[in-house]
Amino acid sequence: MKNLKTKTLVDKELLRRKKMLNEPHILALSKYTKSLRNKNLGKIPDFDPLDGGTNAKILFLLEKPGPEVFGDRSYGFISRDNDDQSAAYTIEFMLEANIPRNITCSWNTIPGWDGKIKFTADDERRGRNEIGNLLNLLPNLKVIVLVGQTAQRNFKRYQKDNSIDPKLKIIESYHPSPQVKRFNPDQHTNIPKKWAEAKQYI
């Protein structure tokens, strides 16, 4: 009965957020995800409408969606509310960094889930080709936080071939995953401090 109740709550929340995808602050990003679904990039999640959407001042660019994004207790969104430990750490670190949710937007440099944790250079390249289209939809953007080595590497390669607004501040941090906490606990602890740096530029 407990599992049934939990699933019912998740389904209600999923429906609520899906309805929000046509709200003004998220509509352009919803159209962006629809365009990605026509490009054979894997299973594309939605942007979380509880975040800032096109009003965002800070973009958190991560690596690649994991299987939890489309799990039974998640919502099919790139969201700090998903049922996994990285998302739980994200909530904790955002609070520590004192970053309001409504000024953030989260996405991945490899946008789709293809059933595999591993990815290829071609996966990175194809995701990299979509970064500019995303940045064009975020007119209030001040800071990009590159979360994890894959995001950092992929974005730097993007920068080599594309110009970005020189006023944009780029910050690098470790990924808030259990693996980083296990193998690099000091770096994991330092994540909210790195994220907090973004606030001085907005």
C-alpha cells in the first residue's frame, strides 16, 4: 500500500509539472526539448518548470541524464527533486550556497538517455552541437556552472569553435554524486562553495 501511495503522489506531481511546461518562463525550453527528440539523441527529459526557465541567471550544465531521470519515482525532468542521491545532494548544496531556485536552470551537455551510463566521443559532439541553441534561449544568463569533468571538457570544446558572450562567467565544480563523495570527499564538500561563487556575478 505504501508503494502504491508513493506512486500515486508521483503521478500527480508528474501531471502537475507537465501542465506547467506551457507556462511563459518554460515554453521556449519545452520547444527546445521537442526539437531534440526529433534528432535521435536518446530519451530527452524536460526542463524542470519549478526552476527559473528562461528567466534563469545561472545555468548548471551537467554531464548526461542517468536512468533515475525516467524511473518510477522520478518525473522525466532534469530536476533536483528526482529520486537519486545526486539530486538529494544538489538540494543540500543549493541551500548551502544560498542560491534561489527561481534563478537557476539545469541541463546536460549530453542531453539524452540511451540506456547506457557510458558515452562516446560522438555522443559528446552531438550534444555539443546543441549548446548554442540552449544559450540563445536564456537572455538573462550571467553564469554557467560546469558540473563534472565531462561537462567541463565538452563545453571547452564548444568554446573553441563558437563565440559566447564575454560577460558570461564560467565556473567549474565537481559533480554532486555519491561516487565523488566516496573517492574525493574533500572536493565533494567544496561543491557548495564553488556554486556560491556564482552569486557574486548576478
